[in-house]
Amino acid sequence: MKEHIAACVQIAIKPNNIKENTDKVCHWMEKAAKEHEAELLLFPESITTGFTPNMPKEAFYELLPESVESHTTEVRKLCKELKVHLVYPIYERGSEKGEILNSSLLIDDQGQILGNYRKTHPFPTERQWTTAGTETAVIETKLGKIGMIICYDGDFPELSRVLTLKGAEIITRPSALLRSFDIWELTNKGRAYDNHVYLLGANAVGPDAGDNYYFGHSMIVSPIAQILGQARGTEEIVSAKLDPNPIKNVSYGTRSPMIFDHVEDRNVDAYKEILTEGTCAFEPAKRIPYQKK
């Protein structure tokens, strides 16, 4: 990984207005590149529409552009002009009629789409209109190896661990998280510290079409669980310089050497039963099944 500045950009959207939201994304991309000198930009989950569409699934499918390429023309052009990498989270049409995927695209500084991760853990409410993906994504870029998750994915330690084992140095987590700030901070710090990776979490701010109000507080967390940058509950950019050699000291502000590695130090013989389906010992208020391919 090379030293670079990463930025989380949290902006309020106009629900289901893809053109207006795309124009606003472009404006804030320019702002992040010029004011923060950022080379890696991350926007919140479903940035072109908002998280909850509040319309029939069939109507939402028809609202979405026919292809990822047509959905990203403007931002890909701007990535090349600004020489930035962009993590661009959108809803996209699936390969089958009526199928909708919650996706996160990685676009490089030449305007090329390097990767497309489809959310593997849709939130229960979201399962009404989205289909779960099944593939993980770690993309090698000029900046470093970037692993991709989306929002609720961050609650599942196994997913981020797989990305780490595949070489991820940075994990990006675009989100539209409605639970408490404590949960947001805990899971971001946990996934970063579990795996000694940088965690970039861009959370939505403002309302969506379902009248859900998001609290923002996007953050950048170091591989030793230090918050390097944290936004407020308004439209804002937060950025930090990512050090390519971040785990030499056991804590920030000290010179005491770090002598452990959570990835190497795993006792994998104790995890033989991890790939077993199950349920929590306690019962939630309601269970909503996945729409699986």
C-alpha cells in the first residue's frame, strides 16, 4: 500500500432522483479532491437513490438505469479528470428481469470500473427488494488492496476476515445505518482491529424516501482501532492520511512495539465448526428470510 489521503463524503440525497444525486456527487468529488487532496473517495450506501425506495419493487427496477456503465458515465469521467479512485455505492439491475442488487463499485483514476461488489448480507427490511450477492471482493489498485463490504456486512466478522486473508489492506464500508452510534463505532473499530486493516465507513445523512433519517458520523479507523477522522451529523467530508506501515506500535502516541498479529495468531484448529448454519440462542421479534439466487 502507498501512503495516500482517503476521504469519506457524506451528503444528503434527494430520494430516487438519480440525475440530481449524481450531479451532487460530482460536486462533492471535486470538493474532496481539491480541499482534502484525497486520492480515494467513498460515498454512503445507495447514494444515487437513497436506501429505502418506498415504491413497489417493479417500479424501482424500472427507475434504475439499464447498465452500470450508463449509471456511472459522469463519475467515471470525473475520476479520470481528478485522478482519484472512487467507491461508488448504487442499486443496480441484476441479470434477471426484476432483480435488484445493492452494489459498491470501485472506479480507478482512469475512469475504469475495477470491481463490483454485491452486498452479501442485505438488512432484513432491504430483503423485500434486493437479492443477496455471493462473492467477496478484494481489488488491487495503485493505492493498495481494497476489500469491499456494505453496511450490515460489517456486523459479520467472518466476511471482513475473508477479505483480510485475500490480502485487503483497506476495507470500505458505505452505509445507511439506522442503529445507534455505539453500534456503528463498535463494528467499525472491531473490523479494523480484528484484522489490522484500515476501515473507511461512510454513513448516510438526512432522509430517504421511507422517511428514515440517517445520522452520518462517517469515520476512518486505523488498523489499531484509532479513529483518524470522524464526521458530524451533517453534510461533510472527513479525510485522513493512511500510513503504509501502521502496526509497528501497540497504541497511538506510544513507541511501545507491537508484537502480535491477529491474523497470524489465529488458532484455526479451534474454528472447524465456523461454516455451520445456525440461529441465535434468543428469538428476535421477526425473522425475514433472504432472497437467494
